[in-house]
Amino acid sequence: MIIVISVTFIFIILRFTVTLFNFISNPKLHRVARPYNDEVSILIPARDEEDNILNLLRSIHQQDYTNYEVIILDDGSTDHTYKLCEDFAADHPRFKVIKGNDLPAEWLGKNYACYQLAKQAKGNFLLFLDADEKIQDGLINSAVHRMYLRKLSLLSLFANQEMRTVGELTVVPLMHYLVLNLLPIQLIYLVKNPSVAAASGQFMLFDAAVYHKNQWHKQVKNEVVEDMEIMKLVKANAYNGEALLANGMIGCRMYKNYVTAIIGFSKNFLAPFNYSVLGFLIYILLVIGGPMIVMATLDFQLIFFMAGLIILTRIMISLSSSQNALYNVILHPVQMFNLTLIAFLAIQKHLTKTNTWKGRQI
């Protein structure tokens, strides 16, 4: 019992230290006033996004960067996505929509859509966005500045998450919880080893020349979590890659209810653990089982110390990601239950190869 409790506290303290480092180092994209005029190709894969796509297109049209083109690829939608985009493009000459080709057997859907989009783009930078996002003034200019400042081939941003239902509040914060609790974000740029990598497909900005030379999406054509694998490839090929928090300049409502959030998260939660089921199980046992064992000791000092570290961790992560700290502290036990459920589903789908998304096996 003493050994288990000791290991639990070492684990909690290490994670607290990582969170504290991220909180102090403040790994965010900062707004930059200096204007840039490089052409940016904004590339949007879209499949059954009629409820979301116009919000993104309007936000792009209304933002302050001027030298850009927008290409939307309709990836076999069964709703009105293509018609909505076609009508919007008819009134906005910088926008165009194309139909995607049939999906080859060896490709996953989003990866192939991005590959096709890149072939149509003519900008100096390629910016891949998801269809359920909205962008704000300053985003593109600040991102281009960061590309030049750090001599980056890839900049990825973790978007601010919009949550409207209680179900979303008990699941969606787990994304930033894992990212800011497991990895010092600044090390993605500073450490050249590709094993130190993280990225978000919600915002991927590439140096176009480097992208076309390496065909990143083609190299990861059958990878479920293509964003992280591309970041690994970028670093493995001695290019600079960086991931940052979006700092309010891009937002996303990933899922609209509890069930879709659980299912959506379960398709890729093994990726940060390099698809090691054993490693994932050990993490779950330590992050959830460990505190339960400490609680069972009924030792007030140990419980108070542990609870203090967990609460401070949740507050720092919430403030860094612009989330409600009080909600995340109160809902922490429920979120940990949902993390366990997601872990079970992720492992079950991985072992049985039954992972699907938007009607396709992945």
C-alpha cells in the first residue's frame, strides 16, 4: 500500500510540475501588429457539415487578413454542404468549392481530402482548418509572423473549445487536460527528437514549399491521428515544428452532445500513448485508481495534499485554455469517469479494428 501511494504521489507531482511549467511559460500564439501580405491558401475538408460550414466561411470573410484564397473540398457529403458552399462562393470570389474524388482503399477520408486540397492550392502557406471552427482577427497575420520568427515548416494550434451543454462540459475539457498535463508544450519546438510531438488538426499551417516537397498527408495516408504523425515526420526530417494554444483567435465546438463527444474522443485517445494499450492502462490506473486508493486511507493530510495538487492543476489548465475553472474543478470526478469510459471504448475499438467516423471505418 505504501508503495502504491508513493507512486501515485510521484505521478501527481510530476503532472503538476508539467502543468505549472505550461502555465508559467504561457505557450500561446500572441497577437502581432506587424502586417504580412504572403498569400495563404485556406484549405477546408468538409463532410456532412451543413450545420457548421457557413459559420467558418463567414468568419474567414470577415477577418482582417487580405491576401488569401479559400478552397473547400466536399468529401462525399450526403447533406447540403456542397450547395451551401457553392452558393457562398458565388458571392465571394476568393472562395471556391470542389468535389472530392472517390476514396482510394489505402487512404483515410480526411487525409485524402487534405492531399487533394493541397494540390489545388497556390499560396505561400497552406492553412488546413476544420469545418466546425470560427476564426478571429489577427489569427492569420500572427500565425504567419510566428512561422517567420521560428523558421517553422509547421505551426499547429489547439483551438479554444466552445461548450454549451453539461454533457460537453464533462468530456471536451479532457483534450486540454491531457495536452497541458502530460507534455511541456514549449518542448515541441525546442526538442528536435520526433518523439516529443503534439499537434491539432483543427489548425495546421504549413510552409507550402516544404509541404509540396514532402507530401505530408500522403506519408500519413492511413493514420487515424494524422496531425500528430505529421508533426513527428516534420521533426524527423529536421524541419522546425511548433504547437501552441490559440489564445482566443480560433474557436471550435467539436461536439454538440455527450454521446458524440464520447464517441469522437474514443477514436483518437490512444495516439498520445503511441497506441500502447499497456501504457494507456497504466496512465488510467494512476490518474484515477491512485487517488481512489489515497482516499481509501482516510488520512486527512494525504487527501488534502492530493486534492490541493489536483485542484491547482485543474485551475491552471482551465486558465491557460480559457475554460471555466470552477466548472472543471466541480466536474473533475465526472470527467475522470468519462476518461475511463473513453479509455475502454478506445482500447476496444483499437483491438477489434472497429473504429468508425462519419460512416467510414478508420
